[in-house]
Amino acid sequence: MISNNIEASGPKPKHLTIGRIGLYFFIITCALFFLMPLYVMIITSLKDMDEIRSGNLLYIPQKLSYYSWPKAWSEACTGFICEGLRPGLINSLKITIPSVIVSVTLGAINGYALAFWRFKGAYFFFGLCLFGAFIPYQVMVYPLLKIESAIGIYSSLPGIILVHTIFGMPILTLIFRNFYSSLPIDLFKAARIDGGNFLKIFFYVIIPMSAPITIVAVILQVTGIWNDFLLGLVFAGRDNQPMTVLLNNIVQVKFGVVEYNVDMAATILTSILPLAVYLLSGRWFVRGIAAGAIKG
Amino acid sequence: MNNSVEVKKLSFNYGNVEILKNLDLDIKDGEFMVLLGPSGCGKTTLLNCIAGLLDLDDGQIIIEGDNVTWKEPKDRHIGMVFQSYALYPSMSVEKNLSFGLRMSNTPKNIISEKIDKASELLQIKELLLRKPSQLSGGQRQRVAIGRALVRDAKVFLFDEPLSNLDAKLRAELRYEIKKLHRDLGNTMIYVTHDQIEAMTLADRIAVMKNGVIQQLDSPKEIYNKPSSLFVADFIGSPGMNFFNGKFVSSDNSFALNNSLINLNNYQFEHKPSDQTDIVFGIRPEDISVSDSKESIEFKIELIEPMGADTLIWLSFEDTPFSVRLEGSSEYKLGDVINIKFDIKRSSIFDKKTELRL
């Protein structure tokens, strides 16, 4: 017996199963949990002090007031100086941009050398690098401070850039090396036969293929350096204090009224850049990490 | 004829493992040399040493009269084609071809002239502006060959260039590589594990195993007179049939259990002593159906039709072996046939040393 209608065996399976519902519930709960502080920060920054004192933390503002934002930006006091966060933004940019460029470039060269120019002791060197990734910053702060003051760059812009470059090196070397190890080695051999030397091959062959992993590295470094507080506080010096340090000084103010709305506005201002970087480049970040993971 | 490439007493170790041991190899000018062997035999390592991509531990490499042992790959007059094509993914075909020339600061007009010539020869002219990702496997390999062409390489090195292609394309490109060799007359060294490629392309084949060249000879010689059991087993598809038995010197024959095969027609290079364990090898096409009186009767156990040929499987004293018959033969499973071994074309090996007798 052959019927003309070809039927699938049984009804089509439903997409929304109990497991799915549980999964969504879990995801939504997680999202709410992590979004709650952001919500509180935003609404608090839009309330005036009377409302903050009387009202509930979670209530939306009865009447919007924006004065906390300009105040956080240019008037809030950090110690005796009342210039707000503004100088910190410039400082953070002055620290972050060169630190990211220098550390990512060096990390890429390190990874390239370790992946392709397998010199004697390369594995040992790589192991040492990996080990460096697991040493807590705090252990190295004092020795580094001594070294930097000995060579006279402590408490200066080059000083803090050097520190960020050093601390970025293990993880950057690691991710670049793993990415480059996933590229076919024949490509490198072909380039050597074609007459490229160490730097020519790096610039003409390797860099054009490095976009996905470079994006990952840049995101890591931008957010890491921007969010850094400890190193900026110790190494940057008075004139170059990054936004995070100024934010701390605003929030930790010891006299007068504690203005929660200004604190909140200042905190949001400080975290806008890393937040934006994640939101805008999250897709690339995942893609870059996955590219390394699948082949590496 | 001069030697184009000379490898002298080359040794290469990887950690504590000896990959190549004291290897000598002379390749004549314009010769197509195939390095053939199973994976791990050191053939690719040897090619990489010749290319200068690996630093050897001992020995000497001379290319076109130059001692290039410690020279950079670019200074060795070589071009290399890789299994994975190794085209620079960010560059167009044209840029891929010209990369080497640009690295050596060749003037623009000479570059475009050379690219014109190479792309004409390889029929990739219309692909010049494409990226490698927009090419098929066969086209990619053509571009890779072109990259070696534009560099005016004296010696072409091929590292399993066809292994990533499907069977039909492989045959096509094999033909084109052979044609290229005929037209250019360059020395070519070609690494493969595919014996058909080796047989069809080579002037001479070096069969390698564990870092040692087992036999270096013309394809015909290697096929007909393999110097060792390994070579005999490795070359030929369907493979050579082997029977383990003893040599009986009294009537100059091969004894397997109760059966005797007379070896009067076999030309021994070294005659074994009585009762030596020997291996009798014979190719499927050297066995024929025959009604003569020295033929033996067998029952067909399996039939493999392959189009042009048909392979039938029989058993001799419990050792299965295959016979190659014409594709048109119409035997059925269970049929009884009389066959005859062509002793003159068989190969006999010492069981212990595995060398040809």
C-alpha cells in the first residue's frame, strides 16, 4: 500500500517545552539580578537629595532633576579641588590609548614569535609568560615602584603606560600565540620561501589575518586599563590620575553632605566607555574568542 | 648530466627521535623525483630540509652547485607548493603571485610581465583579481604553482600538492603538473604518499621508510623488481600477493605446506640455502587463467568488479590472494578456475631480512 500523502511520523514536536521555560526563567532572573544595580544608579542620579532621603531606593523619581550630572562632570570636589571628573577623562584617555596600542602590538609580536619562530627555549618562555598571568598585581607593585623610581619614570605618564604594558603582556601573548598557532604553518613557510623576514612576514602576511583576535585583545585591554584603579593610583602621579581614581575621591569625600545622586552620576560617567565597548563589540568579541577556541 | 640537487649525509632529529639518518640523494638536472612513503617516513621533513625550512643536524645540501645548507629559503632558487595551498588569504591572486617579487623589490613592469606569463601558462588569467577564498581547490593549487613559477625557481618542491583535492581533480592536475614539467624542464621534487601519483609523474622514485631510502629507481623498476618486502607491499594497487613458505633447494621450489611451486624460471640475485624462510610475492596481474598442466585449480571466493578490471579472490593453502582479470570476464562466485603463476615476474624475499633474493 502506497498512500499519496507522505506524512511525518506523529505531530511536529513543540518548541516550547518545560525545560525551555525553565531556561528562560533562569536567564531572565540572572539578567534582572545584574541589571538591578544599573537601574538603581540611573534612577538615583535623576532624583534630588530630598527624594533620595525620603523615598525608597527602587522607586522611580517623582520629579526628574538633572543637576547631579553636570555637577559630577565639572564641579564635584575631589579633596580640595572642585573640577569634577572632567580632568580624569582626559587622563584616562591619555593612559588608555597609548597603553592599548603598545601592549597589543607587543603582545602580537610575542605571540607571532612564539607560534612561528620556534627558537630554543620557546616553550619555557611561553610557560613563564603563562605563569605571569596568574601572579596577583599587588605582589609586584612595590618592586615595580622601586624600579620605576630608579629609572626616573615613576609618577609619570610613561611610567603608568609601561606598567599597563607589562601587566597586559602575559594574557596578550597567550591569546595571540594561541590564535597564531591555529593558522596553517604552511602559510608562514610559503612566506619565508617568498623572501619575507621576521618583520615583513608579520606586517604583510600575519597582521592582515589578525583582525578577530586583535579586536578581542583591544577590548580586553581597553576595559581592563580603563577600569584599573590600583595601578593608576600608585603609578600615574598627581597630574595623571585616571577617572577611576577621581571617582573614588568624589565618593569618598569626608566633609559636607554625601550626595548620592552625584556619586551615581559620576559612577555612570566613568563606566560609560567600557560599557559602550562591550555593547558595540560584543559580537566581535565572541566571534574572536570562538575563532581561537575552535581551531586552537 | 649535472646534478641539480645533492643531499649529502643528511641527518635530522626531532628531540631525541631520529627522523632522517645519514641520507644521500642526488637529483639530476631536470629530473622529476618523487619521494614516496607512508606518513611519518620523513619525506616531508626531507623536503623541508631541502627548502631550508628546517635546520638539519648534520650533512650538506647543494642546489645548483651552491652549498645552501645554512642559507635562507629565499636564497635557494626554489619554489614550493604546499598541500594546504598556503595562499595568503588577505591578498588577491595577483598579489599572491607577486608577493615574493615585491619582497625582493623587483621593478613593477617586470612583475607584471612575469605574472602575465605565469597566469597564461596556468590559465588563471581571469582569476587575478579574486581572493583565494573565492577559488575552488583546483584553482587555488594552480595559483600556488604559479607563485613558484613567477619566482623563476630552478627547483620546484611539491609537498603533497594534490592530497586535498577530489579524485577527478587530482587526476586532472596530475596531468597538468606532468605537462608543466615537460614544458619547463625544471627539476622537481615531489612528496606524496599516493603511489599512483608517484608512478605516473616520476622519472625516479625514492621509496622511504623510517627516514631511510629503501629503493631509488625508475617507476618501472620499482614496480617490477621491488628491492624489499616493504617496497613490494607499498607499491601497486591492488597490492602484491604474498605467501610465506620455505625454499626447497633440491628441486628449486617454493614450499607452502604440502604445495610446491617450481621456481626454475625465477632469476635469483642471491640464491637462498635449503629450508630458508622465504616470502613469495606475485602481482594480481601476473596470475592468469590457464589450462596448461602446471596450472592449479581454485574456487572463487569473492569478486570485485572495478570496471576496466575484475579482481577475483582465491585461497592458496588458506592464504587469500587476488587475481586481476579483464573487466569483461564473467565468472561467478563459487566457480572453479585453473590458474597459473608467472614465476618470471614474481618477487621472492628473505623472510628475515625482508630483502629481495
